[in-house]
Amino acid sequence: MDFIESVRQREEQYLSRFAKKSTECAGRKTPLAPDPSRTEFQRDTHRILNSWPFRRLRNKAQVFYAPKNDHLCTRIEHALHVASISRTICEHLGLNCDLAEAIALAHDLGHPPFGHIGEEILKRLHRNNRLPVFKHEAQSLRVIDRFKHKGDTLNLTYEVRDGVVCHCGESLLQELKPNRRKDITLVEPSAARRQKPATLEACVIRVADVISYLGRDFEDAVDVGIVRQNRLPSGVRGILGTTNREIVHRIIDNVIQNSKGKDAIALSDEVYNAVDAMMRFNIDNIYTNTLIRGQFERIDQMLSDIFFLFLDVTIQTKRGRRKTGKYIGEAIQVFYEFLKDMEYSEIESDAQIVSDFVAGMTDTYATRVYQEMFLVSSPA
């Protein structure tokens, strides 16, 4: 019996009728020769883990920027947490764990530096430069389809692409059903925050995203001293608990119990209301806290200056003026290498090129570029 046949038999025996079978994968934009020892979704996981965009997530903020405390969550940890939570839920519901893991690992590949403040800034820069509205879900799919390293794109399966661009975790529905009628081969970045995902595994990612950040962001905020544990509303504490461990366990268990045998991912009224209340508490007390929002002007200045600097570099480069000496330094050379690798067409917007470059930066690299290009060192 060959590998694919063994996978088919195993999935027919163990997976739910609502699961996406590995042997029914819709394929990729650019077909690959079959792998004799891995399913297409397993290949996706390995392609993601070995990619530059995924590695950069370790230096992108989840909530707190450039933390001195090494135990605060970063974007790469968040992706790993979502993958772990989604595998647990999928195991209990008889869904395809490999598909869910791949979507989870890739879901934030397009997230810009400095968390949601960075996204706000890029959204404004997009609006002012006549680009489509910046959404990190859309940018994640753009990274999957467009980012090139050593000549290749990530070229992930259609199911993973769909799950990534439709993963929006900013809001949570009490019950989420997949849209199985959509043609996933036609899904593009414009689907972000407009479409439901096509698979139940991708629906799991949307709730796992919330489960992953809800308690962890609160616990991190307690650790840095911007909220006290006893400030969490009593209704939330009594239902979800007060520690990340308790919150994650309670919501996962509730999702499993309320989703078994359904073509939907669901929560009970009690837990859904508690989750909604905690999301609002986190917004009011953590994400809009002055410790975080107080850095907005500094980060805005940094990313805006960087954006317009490289916009001018792009314009000068297209005019054949690369070696005029106006711009020099390591960051400029990195940008030239980026342009070479990406092989943008002549019709690509200059502003979109720069947005891709800036969105791909880590917090630490953006800070280093700003220091190199705009801050003059004092003479010895």
C-alpha cells in the first residue's frame, strides 16, 4: 500500500464527514510534483516553518513593543499557540489537524511591525497613497503569493490560502459555519474580512486565534503592571477563570462540547458572553492603555518616515538613478536586494512595493533602519 492510499484509508476511518480530507486537496496555484512521504498540508507546514516571513515573527510584537521582559508574547509565539489550540480542537472534532496547523502558522505572516498600531499606520498610508485598505489578513495572503526567497514563493495550497485570508480574529461569532459553496481557487486578498472560510478547519482557526490572545494578553498585561488580576469583571472570572491556563482550557472545552457533530464551530451562551466581555475589557484596559497608545506618535513618525524614504528610493530606482549617491547605507542595499528578489512588474504601484517592504519589517529592524537613515550620531 502506498502512502497516499494509507492516508486515504486512515482519514476515512478517523475523520469526521465535515473534515477536509488531505487526499481531496484542491491543489496550488503552481502545481508541485507529489511528495511520496507527506500530504499537501504537511508540506505547507514545512514550507511555512522554513520561510523568512515566519522566522521574522519572533521579532514582531503581539501587544508590547521591544519588551525588556523576555517572557512576554511575541507574534511567533502567538502563531504557535494558535496552532497548538487548533490541533487540540481538531483532534476532538475529527477534523484535519495538518490543515489547521498550516493555516495557524501562516495566519499572521503579513502582520506589520508594532502590532495593531503598525497596522493602523499602514492603513492610513494606504489610504493617502490610493492603495487598497491595509488588512493584515490580506497582506498575509499577499506574502504567501508574492514574497520570493531564492526565486520561489511559498505557493501554499488553496485551502490554506483561504483559511489565512479569512481568519479574522478581531471579532468572534457564537457560531461560525464554513461557506462550502465558494470556489477557493478564486480567493484573493480582497476576501479579507468579507468572506467566511470554506473549511471547518479554518473556522477553528478563527476561534483559536481569539483563545490564544485573550488570556495571554491579559496575563502579560498583569506581568507588566498595567492591570491587576482582580480587575477582571467578576462575571468573566467566574466563568473563564483568571489565568491564561484556566481561560484557554475553559474555552477549548466549551468549543469541543458545543461543536461535536456539527458543521460549525460554536460556543455556549454563557461562555460566548464571557469571552465577549473579556475582549471588551482587554480593549478598554490593555490595547488602548496609555502605556501602549502613548507610543503611537513615535511609531507613526518612524514608519511614516521610513515609508516615504523608500518611496523616493523606488521612484529614483525606476528612473535609473540608483547610483546617484543620494541614498546610501545597509538598509538601502537590503531594499535593492528585496526589489531584485521580488521581481515586481512595471505596472506595480510604487507605494505598494514600499508597503510590502515596510510590512515585512520586524520591530527591531524598523527601529534599526530609522536610526541608520534619520538619526545622526554625535561626533566623538
